[in-house]
Amino acid sequence: MEPFRTLDGLVTLLDLPNVDTDQIIPKQFLKRIERTGFGQFLFYDWRFIDGTRPNPDFEMNADRYRGATILVTRANFGCGSSREHAPWALLDYGFRCLIAPSFADIFFNNCFKNGILPIRLSEDQVETLFERVRATPGYRLTIDLEKKTITSGDGLAYGFEVDEFRRLCLLNGLDDIGLTLQHEEKIRQYEASHTAA
Amino acid sequence: MTPKTMFEKIWQAHIVHEKPGQPSLIYIDRHLIHEVTSPQAFEGLRLAGRPVRRPELTFATMDHNVPTTDRSLPIEDATSAKQMDTLARNCKEFGITLFDLKSPDQGIVHVIGPELGLTLPGATLVCGDSHTSTHGAFGTLAFGIGTSEVEHVLATQCLLQERPKTFLIEVTGARPYGVEAKDIILSIIGRIGTEGGTGSVIEYAGDTIRGLSMEERMTVCNMSIEGGARAGMIAPDETTFAYLRGRPYAPTDFDAAVARWKTLPSDPSARVDRTLRIDARSLTPQVTWGTNPGQVVAIDARVPNPAEFGDPNARKSAERALDYMGLRGGTPITEISIDRVFIGSCTNSRIEDLRRVARFVKGRRVLSRVYAMVVPGSQRIKQKAEQEGLDRIFKDAGFDWRESGCSMCLGMNPDTLKPGERCASTSNRNFEGRQGKGGRTHLVSPLMAAAAAVEGHFVDVRQYDLKEG
């Protein structure tokens, strides 16, 4: 997994609550057996009209947002299906950081396994970001995971909370399985003493 | 000793390693996999040169992609076929038991787990599928995981997990006529919202819940994820034990297992983080009107007007949902006409669901302009239904009778809605495009779906004589 330390990136917006993983990556694209190549299908039914032409009403499609690496969105982002294809699609499209008032549990977890940092901010802070991004073409944020800060050239400065263990894993790009296998002896002991249910 | 909830008892019994400030390493007793969320996990193992630690604890089936038409025909969709072949190859290479399309035990992963006795009280169970919450009906700590975690379980038989909060939902009182388990869970989601359970494990309790059959309990626990909770649980009792006795993978010393399982229910006065009490007598048959399962009302209500929502995001969400659904605020639910009916999915495709539908449609006809299908949850259910002659009743009434699989719940196989088609569905998600691009899904109970098939629009099932005939 690619480590995440600091990110200076262009910000784009998705102004809807309860965006489910079916919207992030529709089911017809779940048949691939690889982890890569999902970015082209991200938000497919919203981004495209008839699967071909970019939908001009989809905010993210505007030229000013091209190349964005940070997505600011509304509450309960990533609800529904556990499909990890959703973070794979977001990552493949270019996103490394997501900011919302809340995220669904499984999706939130899946992001960290793929080097994406999901940040929870208050509704008010998210609203402020929406306003500033819309008012300022080319609006960028700097995310510093070491210091747990979000800053911008216009003086905006927020702190954010992130679980310490997850932070260290992201900072160092650590593989969970490798970490767990360090406890091999404990797993063996558990297996020796545990009566199956 | 401090009183403990059922969740705490199971959690503590599965801790392999704990360190303050870190997620706990917990042991996984049972792992279920299917063709869609496992290929990349096996590929990860291969790339890292890792074996499957306990192949005998993982079981596989094919359900998401499978056609529900004649099994003797070749699979037309080459990419689906490839995904199924990949699962078969992976299971063979790593020594995992697979219930493939030819197996008499094939079916939806959350239907066959309980049916085969793979789902047991007090166990931890995971699957790369959000509806793994279904298995909590047995007093199992069961939750959905992503593909990276599937790989983690295959490699280590453990998972790193933060301890969730506990949320007790007590439903008490007599369930009114015409109100099904589906209506109970839809009402709960309507009250707590789609993120009301985020970060929590729900325990459903109270005499209404205890009075439910195992099939009904599975329907309730199944949709815990739609309320944002990763897991939903119901304490095991005599109903649970009776269901499990004699199942193929049930413990051989069953009585000893029952004695252990009897220690699982939450201790009286165990502390929980949140409680919600619901009077079952207030419950009504439910219909979703929007594009998330929290957008739900009673059958005798009207489609809400977006202006009624105080919160601007909820209002915007409602406006968008009504636009997608092609509905106007203020329309009585019973005036919404439907084109399709889907009876199936891990929520409502079990034998009791099919029996209830059959009892209702016997001697009635699906309205000629409506296309209605019944997709049994497993081959075992299909066979049982056919032994009981339910297939005959369905066909005589004008339903299409299919092979087992996830089918139109998510439309990964050819069973999909066309743009603009409106469906009364017994499944669990009414998201935009879920059942097919542009398709409009209303979530209902099997009985409500059956009545809609006959009338061509939503109808209050309480107006019928539903007694066993």
C-alpha cells in the first residue's frame, strides 16, 4: 500500500448525502477479477449520459475540477454494499482523501486498506468547504496526516481526528496481514485453547 | 461479575490479542465467500506467497452473478462465467469447499449458511458482503467485510477490529394483522435512519422479536446494514436450537452445544450504549417511496412532500428521490401502480416467505400487464417448495419460477429492470439503479409484493383474509 503523509491537492465536490457504493461503482463493473481499472467507471450513471457523453449537470465533470485528488461530500458517504471496488474506483480515478461529516463503517474501513484517507469534519466545516470550493476555482487543500491538519492558502485551518493505529498504518503504508502475522504465536495458542462454537 | 451483553460475551471469547489504542485482533470461526468479492483476495495471497490458514473454516458459493434460468444451459455472459470459473479454480487450489451451480446446496450465501448449519450461536462469522448481518439471527456475531479483509481472514483466520458500540432495540407487544418481519425492520430503519446504527452492533430483543421464527429473525437482522449497523443480533433460544438440530454442519454433540449457547443471551441489566423501544402494536405494512431504505412510509400514507423535511439535506435528498422515482409528493401509496414484482433475495427468499406468498396467490392471478418472478434463495428451498407444490401455485398464478441466486436484488445477472419500470421488491435496497439503470424499486414484505402483483398497484394487505386456508 502506498504511504500517505501529506497531500496537496485540488478539491472537487459531490453535493449529496447517503451516496451508496452502488452509485460509486455500479454492479455491472464488479465482474472484473483485478483490483485496477475501475476509475473509468466511477459514479458511472451520474457522470455519463447513456454511458458515453459526460453529464454536464454532474458538478465533478466541470473542467475546473479536472485532476482533483480530494473529494468533499455529505453525510453517510459509502453506505450500502461492502464492495471494495468503491475505494478501488475512487483511488484509480485519482482520489487520495475524502472529506465528509460521516462515512458508512465498511466503506470507511475499506478506504484505509487502500491508502485513501477518509476525514470526518463537522457539518459546518464541510459546509464552509463547499462554499469556498465553489467560490474559488482551483481551490486546493493541504492534508497533513503527521500533524492531523487541513489547511488552505486562504487561511483555512482545521484539525481532524483519526484513529492512531490507522494513522500509523497509512503513514508507513503498512500491510495489515503482515502485522497480524507477527502475532502468529498468539493465534496458534488461541486455536489450541478455543472450543469452536 | 459485571453483567455483559451477548455481543460482549462473544467478542471477549474471540480476542486473540489486545493492546490499548489499537484495534483488537479477533478470531473468525466461520468465513463465507462468493464469486464477486473474493478473486482479488486470492490473487493477493498468491502474490505474497501466503497459504489459506484454515481452509476448512471457509465455505464458498456462487450467487451474485448466477443466471436464474435453466442450469443446463451455458452461461451467456462471458465475464460472469469467468468470475465463477475463477472462484472454482481458487477453491480447488486452496482446498476450500465450494457449493457450485451443480451443487444441491448452492444458493445465496446468507441463505445457505444457516440452512447448512454453518451459522452457529456464539460464533464469529464474516463474509465479503454487507448482508452478512443476516446470520446474527442465530446469536452469531456476523458482519460484512471488504476484499482486503477477506484476504486477511484467509491468511490469518483473524481480523483487526475496533470494538463497536452496542444498540439495543426492544420490540414489544402483539404484532398486528398483516404486519410482517419486513415491516418491523423497515419501520426501525424509518425511525433510526440509514446511518442510525453506524458504529454499532444492534441487538433486537423483546417479546415481539422472541415470537419470530428463524426465517423472520433473519429478515430483521439482514437489513441491520440498511440502518448503518454492521451487525444485528438476536439471542438464541429454543426456536434457534430447533432450527439448527439435524442440519448438515451442526455440531455432532448437539446437546453440549446447546448448553453452551444457553449462556449467550445478554445478562439482565447489562449496560448498552443506546436503547430504542418500539411498541409492535403501532406497526403497519411499509412501502419505501425513495432511493434509500429509510425513505419509507405506511401503506395507508402518502408520498411525503419534500417541503415537509426541515433539514435542507433531507429535503434535497427527498426531491432528488422523487424525481428519480417519478413520484409526486402527496400521492397515496395505494395509487402507485407497478410493472414488476420480485420475490427473492437474502432478505425474503426462504421457504416461509414462499409459503406465505403461495397461500395468498393461490386461486388469484398476477395482473396481465405485470411481470412477476419468484427466485428461491437456495436449491434446497427450491426443492422443498416443489415438493410442497408451491411452484405449481406460483406458475398457475402467472409467476415465473426461477433457479436460486441473488438475481434482481442487485441485477448482476440478466434479471434487471428496464429504465422507468417500477418494481415491488422483497429485497433490501432501493438505491438508484440497483435493480437496473433507471429502474424504480419499492421495498415491501413478501405479502405486500404478492398483493401488488395481483392488483397492479400497492394495496393494504390488512384488507384481505390472510388466515391459513
